[in-house]
Amino acid sequence: MTRRISTLFLTVFATGLLGSAAAIAQDAKGKPAAAAAPAAAPAAAAPATAPATDVNRFNRLLKPANQRNLPPTQDGIHDPASEGTTALMPPLSAFETLPRSNAGNRVNWVKALEDRAINPRWDRLDPNAVPVVMDLNIVREVKGSMPDVVYPHKQHTEWLDCSNCHPAIFIPQKGANQISMAAILLGQKCGVCHGKVAFPVSECRLCHSKKKDGPIARTGQ
Amino acid sequence: MKQVPWVTRVRRGLTALLFAVVAITLWTPSDSRAEYGDIVINNYADAAGMRPAIFPHWFHRIRFRCKVCHADLGFQFKAGGNEITMLKIIDGQFCGACHNGEIAWSVENCDLCHSGKPNTPTQVHESTIQKLAVPVGQGGSKK
């Protein structure tokens, strides 16, 4: 009997301890101490109220690392009540073996293809069909201090057919295409894919990759 | 040696509590956290009493290059811009070119595509324009 009582006491004590431990854990995750500290006293309430009161958390618009590549049942757009949802593949299980990147799906798809980590078909039926790859870099000089843009046909023709871009999105003629970051952000020109399925516009240097030589480079520093 | 049973009991209790706390801390109800490039297509689904269809680009690009669907099968680069219907699919157009029971599972697996939360609008999930136009956090204002 005494043992039971002491166990009970210990459990209550442990609950209190764990409450503060949870608060510390939340601090470590970058959440404000102010939100977690008052909740530490009622131990059970601490974890439950934290997310709702977390308006002032650090980098509130960024997706926390533990909420990337969630399985369909937790991703917010699939209906967890649907039987089909549970049958779908969790993205992380597919991405495990692929080279990672810092944006989008957090997979470097171009590298995955280069390294043969994936071998997507070029033809719907023929697994041995190979793409017609064109190795031609287009350099676009840009205004301001940003490095010039190098557009590699090679990586694009590994995935796409010429007709996907030419002539509807890009007129295949030097100087015929007006491209601006504003247009790209709105989903036109490069933005038809970049910012939707290909690496997003946050990865500036992947396109703006050629250092300027000349006066602009000096004033731009 | 006498104390061992209750020590293990406490230890067990502690472990269970720890698990509970960790589980609750990690689980946070939130906005959509789906994959970059997931397409929700809700042209006709809601009106027809079906869940909206979700197309995961990440899954398909591991198996096919963009060209197969966007050049050979005629999918436009526009979410909801292809006016896909089940009739077209069973006739072998659009999704039906592969989802025919030969290259990929066939159309009777309704729930595998029509798995979206009801009333989810047509969208490219996580697209730049979605991030620019829609506030991210619940009740949060733009930027």
C-alpha cells in the first residue's frame, strides 16, 4: 500500500517535472519562453495551449522542419477520412535515397536524374527511350547588380520537349523575350514551372550565376 | 533489491508520460503542409459530390519526365486548365493514358485520386503566387 502511495506521489512529481521539461523543449524549438512559462504550472495544459498561443514565435511564416514532407494523412489537403489517403505513399519514403536541396520538395531533382538515383521514362510506354538533349547555354544580361542569368538547355531538355517552352512561353530568338522577376513571381515565363514544380525563386543563385565584368559589377558590390 | 518492482513501475509511468508529452508537443494542428507541386483539381468534383482530385508531381516525376504528360499527353501548364472529366479519362485521355490498369492502376480506384478535403479549391500547392497572395499562418496578415 505504501508503495502504491509513494508511486502516486512520484508520478505527480514527475508530471510536474515533465511539464517544465516540455516548456524547455519548446524553447529549444524556437518558441517564445513567455508563451510556455506560464503554462508550465498546469502541466497538462502546457503542450495543448502552446500551438494556439504561439503567434509571436520566431520565423512564424517559415515551415518548421518537423512539418516538411508529411505523409498524406497529415499534410492538410488530403482528407484523412478517406480510405484512399491511407493507401498513398508518404513522400519521405521516396525521398530517402535522393539528393536533398533547400527548397521545394527538398529534393535536388536535377542531381537525382544526373546521378541516376531516379530513372523517369522519356516515353509513356518505352522504358528505353532517351531524350534529345541539347547542350546550349543562354546568357541573359540583367539590370542592376545581380549576376547575369545562365540558362542551360541541357538540364531542361533532360526533362522537357522543345515544344513545352517554344514558341508559346519563349520565342526562340535572341532578344525577343521580355523577362522580369515580377512576371516570374506571377507565374509567367520561367515562373510557369519555377515556383510551382521546379526549384522556387528563393534559389536566386541557381539562375543568377554568372559574375558580371564591367562597371556594373563594381558599383554593385 | 526489494525496491526494484516499484522502481520499474515508476520508470514505466515516466516513459509513458514522456511519450504522451512528446506526442502532444510534436502534433500541432496547422495549415496545409502538403508537398511542393501537389495539384488540387476541383473543377467539377465538389459539385458532383466527390472529393477533389490531388495530383502529386513528386510521385510522377520519379517515374516519368515532364515531357510525357506535358508534351505527349497534352496537359497544359495550368492547374485546373485542362478540363479533365472522367469520360475523357475512361476514353484514354489525360490521366487515362496511363491509369488504365496496364501502366498504372485503373479508374475504379476512385479514392486514390479523389482524396482531397472537400471544398479545397483548385491550386498548385506551395506555389509562389499562393504564398504571395494568401496569408500563411492562421489569421496572420500578409508578410
